[in-house]
Amino acid sequence: MTEDFDLAVIGGGILGLAHALAAARSGRRVVVLDRDARANGASARMSGLVSVAGHAPGAAARRAKRSRDVWGEVCAQAGVRIDHEGLAIVARRPEAGGMLAAYAATEPAPGCVFYEPEDAHALFPQFRGEIAGVFWSPDEIRIEAKSALPKIAAWLEDAHGVAFRWETAVTAVEDGGLATSRGRIRAKCIVVCPGDDLRSLYGERLSGLGLTRAKSQMMRVRYEESFELPGAVSTDLSAARMQALQDVPGADALRARLEAEQPEHLQHGVVMLAAQSADGSLVVGASRTLDATPDPFLLQTVDDLILDELAAVFGKRPKQIISRWAGTYAYSADRPVVVEAPEAHVRVVIAASGFGASAAFAIGEETVADLFGQA
């Protein structure tokens, strides 16, 4: 028997779930389809940080703030634990300190503070060695993505009546519906959230958009002594990549110094982001290697670069590496969000920057409003 829905969402990652929520909240009947038994792409493999600070002014910053608000609502209602809040960027160099101090004083960063070295050491005793200060943003949240996504899906099903069809491959988008490995589904509108699968659906259209795939190496580690992080932690390497800081005075000087002092980190796209889980372990990443077909191999040299930066902040390397893995995601150098309309009732939506979780709920609201003609 053919089922009828107002919206069919292809992809059960956080971007797909965000579209399902937006449509369900507006009273539509929604189905989510995924070829796997559960979300298993970038949404489940990244750090779980929902970031607010550092996004480019305009649409990106607005989406991050809106998504952070919706995340708070969803976590409370779906029973998802927020492991910690806030982001500390440790400035290891004066150039980074100057950039972050200037950014903290701007209107796009309300609530953010830059602490000079003496205050920073007093407030953040976990950070060892010489530092030029610490930028603090209170807005970020961190969730355990692997466990959070199934809880959100279950809540959407129970509280909002969203239907899920796991282990169901969509073979074609047809007029008025979908052809799937488990039969046909009728839907008035369709949203395709393919993640980094840029070939299966609308591959010809996507091939002309300059998209590629990025591989990111990640680890879960544990230190011998227990300590509690104030929030997520990153360093100069992250600051140099933040879009909101590209035109801040000192940005060129920081990039030049990083090129001189940490060329291998830049070569492998390494930034250091540490986020703490409920059991005290840290999820640490990440690298970025671009390739149309990322290989499955994890390089020890890249892990060492990440761990070196971790040790520069905390004084030493962790005692134990619990697990290692790679995540892959779609990447565009100039379009952090790709929204295509190959047909009037279809949207293809791709988060192409590695910040999918930070923008997903706002993107879902925008897309659903566009498809159904809402203000």
C-alpha cells in the first residue's frame, strides 16, 4: 500500500531531523527515510559541539543563534543531556590574543569575554604554560551526538508523529513521490539531505557546484588525573579558520606565524577541539583532508599533530586513547550551506562546512517555509 505524506525527508542525520521537526511543528505529516539502520554519517561522528561564536556575520551567525535556541528546546523535550556549555579559545600567541580580544568587543559577540593571561590562568587552571589569554563564549553547547540522534528521532516519532523508514534506500525521486527499496511513497514535497553522498540523487546537478568531500580524524582520550573542562576548548588554529575573524586586525600576522611554526598542522587542516563527555573522557579532533573519495586509513602522524596541540594546552598528552575514527562530510570552499531546487517541490540541502549541527535547525525552518510558502 502506498503511503501519503506532506513531506518526505531523505537522510536521518541532524539536518534531516531538523527538517522533519520544522515541518511537523507546522502541522505537516512527515516521513524520514535513511538507507542505514540509524544515523551513521558526519552527524554521529563529529564532536557534538553546537557553535555560536566565530560564524560569518549575516546568515551564518543568525542561523547559528537560532539553531542553538532550538537545540535547547529539543534537548529538554527529547531527554538529551547537554554535557557542558561554552567555548574557551586558548590564545597561545599574542597575535591570536589581539584578534580574540577585538572580536570579543564587537557587537556580533554579545556575552563573550577575553581574559588577559593573569585572569585566564586564575579562571582556567586546566590550561598550562604561557598563554596570551582566553576568549570565552557562553553560548555553545555540547551533546553526545551518537546517543542524542536516536533520542531525537524517537521523540519526533512519539511527540510529533514523524514516521521513520530506516534501512530504506531511495532509488529515485519521481513526480509526486519516491521510489524506494521498500515500495513507493507519495509526498507533496521532498527534501534530500545527502550528507557527503554527492552522486546518488541529483548527482549531475551537484557535480557542477564545486563540492568535494572532507575526511576528519577524531579520537576519544582520557587523562590520568580527572578534571572538568569549563566548556569546549580550542586554540589559535581554530581562531585562524573562523570566518568572523578573517578581517580582524592581526589575522594576517597570525596566519603567517602559524605557517612558520606549525606548517604540518596547516597542511593537514588540523585544528584542536576538545569536548568533554559525561564520563570525563574527551572527544578530540580534528583534521581536514579533501578528496572526492576519502581513503579509510587513519594516519598516526595526523593524530600526533592533534595530540601535540592538546598537550600544548593541558601540559601533557593524555594517558589513554580509547578510540579513533574518521568522519566524512561534504565541503565547499565558498558555500557553507548548499540549497538547490531541482524541481518546484524538491530541495537538496547540504551543510558543506563541517558545522551542520550548528546551523541545522535554522536551515530546516527556512527550507520548510520556502517549500510550503510560509512567511
